Amino acid sequence: LVLILDYGSQYTHLITRRIRSLSIFSLCINGTSSLKAITDLNPSVIILSGGPHSVHAPNAPCFPDGFVEYVESRGIYCLGICYGLQLIVQRLGGEVRVGEKQEYGRMEIEVDKAVGLFGNKNTGDKQVVWMSHGDEAVKLPEGFEVVARSQQGGVAAVENKKRRFYGLQYHPEVTHTPEGMETLKHFLFNVCGVTAGWTMEDVLDEEIKVINDMVGPEEHVICALSGGVDSTVAATLVHKAIGDRLHCVFVDNGLLRYKERERVMETFERDLHLPVTCVDAAEQFLSELKGVVDPEKKRKIIGKEFISTFDAFAHDLEQKLGKKPSYLVQGTLYPDVIESCPPPGSGRTHSHTIKSHHNVGGLPKDMKLKLIEPLKLLFKDEVRALGKILNVPEGFLKRHPFPGPGLAVRVLGDVTEGNALDVLRQVDEIFIQSIKDAGIYDSIWQAFAVFLPIRSVGVQGDQRTHSHVVALRAVTSQDGMTADWYNFEHKFLDDVARKICNSVRGVNRVVQDITSKPPSTIEWE
Ligand code: XMP
């Protein structure tokens, strides 16, 4: 295991991802975690991340007491990046000062000694790297040597081979450091002697073993399927481990897309053989939403209805089995786990603070179910890779994200008014199908239509009309936190708008949303 101690740099998770891309298992925990939390993970390499602090700041985050002794006594390799390097220098007896010459952005560095970190280079080799630091190491602890310098003569890389401490003043993990990956690779494989071999097949085997050890032979497990990638892969994995002692529920809340229920049920049953009960709760959800226009109120109502539907399913199951289910499967991903406790000063906040997000299957309070979260150490692309091994159809794994509250956040205002949901379903289907036909579905993070609660005047077949307006939204994004609007070709937009107005009754105007996030959010409510 390569363990990353996070001191708040915006690039920390990138280090984890880069290392995993080398088929090496890597985890990231808060840089101020206890010594026990670190020793429990039994890492062979520890990387101290960068961070926004100065090591001289009053509450500058640091590794715990006893860390250096632990690392040395176990023969663990330790690499500090940027702030991490400064921590090593300062805590091992060197000196760090506010730099006379601050170094930000692209810089050239030169290899001073072709050993250790640069053992694959020649002395005098130059490379461009990404620096971003104010403080600098001015005196190294005993036994340390400088192995690379910046153009201005500053320390760019240090090491103490005997004590296995290494440091890079720049960020090797970002693409602005073109040779950074090569340096990381050389460090991990050649200096630390790490062997690659972490594959999704291993993850699968290990998770199945964990689940089998955890769930007793008489115990039952429930899972709410949303139709999304995460809950589907999680359920498929658990099903592989315990078979039909898994009981899934899919809720049709009346807020699903065109033929969504039929489509996902077909995948669940025909392709994945999952034991799924489809509960039709549309009437219940829609009657509770009648007349409600406030977006947050809508979300709260939907969250509450999900829980009570789920609760009823669990109680029915209890009657049938003659015993309570013991576990609940959730498709929690790694970013949800790490984002929920970012280090202080990192400027990172939990991703779900702007809108109250109700993921399907919120936990009924009195059920006291234990959680199974088989994906909680994986990033989204890793979940897709796992899904592939589990034979989840490729088309399903590539689906755009869909919000838990469904079309309720895409019909602005009262979702039960007139035939808004029906109109939206038809428009959305035409839009998505056209995107698929144009071969651009996979280049878009998310695309959908929005129903606007206004009417405008039009002329259709020589008749004056006073009909609905729909908006089209498509964005590109890495993680949904920020997004850019997608620039379609004019012809595509022209064709789609024509098709929509010609085939969806009651729509005479189509507009496109050309705002990015921020300032807008991806969804309209
Ligand atoms: P926003 O609209 O906040 O959306 O920019 C970011 C991403 O989150 C999805 N989203 C939700 N997902 N429950 C969910 O499970 C929700 O309540 C919810 N609201 C937004 C949105 O579709 C986008 O991918």
C-alpha cells in the first residue's frame, strides 16, 4: 500500500489516482491522522502531500508524534511533495524560511546528482516542472543532500537514502510536470521496490471475501437500486458473493425518464439476474408533490417518500423471511468518503452543500441495518472497470448521471401541473437519442431537457399557438463539481429543435442553456 497523507493540496487526490493508474494500491487519509490510523494500514511507502500552509503557521498540520520513528523502524520509504518536503526538512532538524524568491508556475530544474529520485537521469539533465510554494528549505537536516535545483538555485529535490526520506519541491502528479509520472514511477518501482499488481480482479475477489466473512449464512441483505452505475455495480458484486440472500428494490416514483423503468428492469433481470422487486409508488410521490413549487421542499418530500417506500419494502420482506434483513448495500464511492472530511485550510468542502441531495435508499432511522459499501475505496472510473468484469453491459456503465429526485428537478415548479412530465419525457428522449445518433453521447457528462413553467406564442401549421417552452442542457465535466456547457454544431441543434416541435404536442419553442457551472448548477433546481 502507498499511503498518502493529505495536507490539503488541491492535487492530493490526483496523486492517489496516478499511483493507482500504475496498478499499485493507494489510499489517502488526513495528514493529521493518529499514528494508529497510519500503522493499522501497514503502508510500504508514505507520501506527504502538498498543502496551502506554511510550516511556521501556528496550527500548521503535521504527521503525528512518533511518525519518524515508526517510518524508520519499519524501513518505510517516505516522499514529501512541496509542503510535505518542507515538513520533512523542518521536523528532521533542517530549516525552512519564507522564500526570498517565491516560485509559482512552470519552472526549469536541473538534476544535481543522478541518484535516488533521479537515478534514471544524468547529472545536468533539465526538465520543466510545476512549482507553487512561498517557503523554501534553506538548511537540510544532517545526512540529506540536494539532488536537483531550480533555475534560481533553490532546492528542487532532496533525499537521505540511508533513512529513506525523499522530497520534491514541485508537483510531479500534475500534467504541467511532463516528466513527473516518470519520476514517480522510477521512485516507486526502482527506489522503493514496489511491485505492481493491484487489479480490479483482485478488488473483486477481496470484496467478495470481505462480504462473505461479514454476512452470516442465514443473514439477508437489502439494496435500493437507482438505475445508476454505482448502486447497480454494488448490488451485482454483493449478489455474486451471497446470491439470492440479496433483495433489491427499484422504486418507480413517477419521476423517471421515458421507458426508464422497463429499460433498467431489463438490465437488472435479463443481463444481471439480480433479484429485484419493482415498487410502483408513482401515485404516492406525485400526490405528495402536488402544488409544491419550492425546489428544496420538493427534494425533502422525495427523500421522505423514498424512505417510507423503502421501509415498507423491508417490512414486507421481514414478513416473508420471518426475520429482519441485517445489512444494507450502498454504492458510496471513494470521493464521497474523502470529501466528507477535508483537512482544515484545504479550501475543499463537501461536494453536497449547495443542494440537499437525496440519494436513493436513504436509511430509515429505526431499521438499524449495518452497511455494506463495497465501492467505498474506488473512483468512478474504477467502478466502471469493476462493472465491466461483472458483465454489466457497457452501455449501462456509460450512462450519464441522473439525479435521485429525477424529473422533479427538471420540471420547474409544480411537477403535477398539466402534462408537464409527459412532455418532458418525450422531449428528453428525442434529445438524448439524437445525441446518441450523432455519436457524441460519451463526450458529454450529462445532457437533458428542462420543462419551463411558461408559455410563449408560436405559429404552427398556420395556426397561432400558445404553448410550452423547453430548454436543452448539455455539459462536459470531470466530476460534476464544475462544468462547461457543450457546444453542439448548429445543424445538430437545428435538427433537434425541429424534431421536438414537430413531434411533441404542446411545445412550440426550444432554447439552449449556455451557462457553465459556476455560476449555474447543472440541474435547474
Ligand atoms: P448540480 O445541479 O448540483 O449537480 O450542479 C451536480 C451533479 O449532481 C447531480 N444531482 C443530484 N444527484 N441527488 C442526486 O443523486 C440529487 O438530489 C441531485 N441533484 C443534482 C446532477 O445531476 C449532477 O450530475
